[in-house]
Amino acid sequence: MNHIATALLTADSSTANLVSMILPLVILFAIFYFMMIRPENKRKKAMEKMRSELAVGDVITTIGGIVGTICAVKENTVVIETGADRVRVEFTKWAVSTKGTQTEETTK
């Protein structure tokens, strides 16, 4: 009878030991998810939405820093007009950084 009680106590302590090792990892993963992964996914969805809603007449800034007004929107590209010379340049939609002009450099 004493051997059975000892075996049960040993099993309970090994289970508690296993839980005490796994629980911090689960908590660390949850913190990592809510601090890093989830906000990045939200930013990606917001950028995809902004790029899908581009329309003629919008002022945009590309990832290269070129500012211009959209004069044509195609399926995967946009044509923008830059400067007083009315130079037209075609960019892929993923190259659009922001809608509107950037007045100062932003850090991420």
C-alpha cells in the first residue's frame, strides 16, 4: 500500500514539474504573438486595403520617396504624374507606401 502512495506522489510531482516547464513557454509565446505577430498582420491588412482603394486623383508617396498624383489605376499597377513637367511613371501597387504626402520622415 505504501508503494502505491509513493508512486502516485511521484507521478503527481512529475506532472507538476512538466506543467511548470511548459507554462512559461506558453506564456512567452502568447506575449510574442500579441506584441509582434498580431500588430504586423494588422499593418499588412491595412496596407493591402489602402492599395486596393487607390483611385485617380489620389496623391501618393512610393517606397522610394517619389510623390505624385495617380492618373491611371490598373489591376497591379498605378500610373502617377510627378512634378510640374507632368512626367508619368508606372509603379506596381506594392510600391505605394502612403496615401497623401509625407511631410517628415517616420520611424518604425
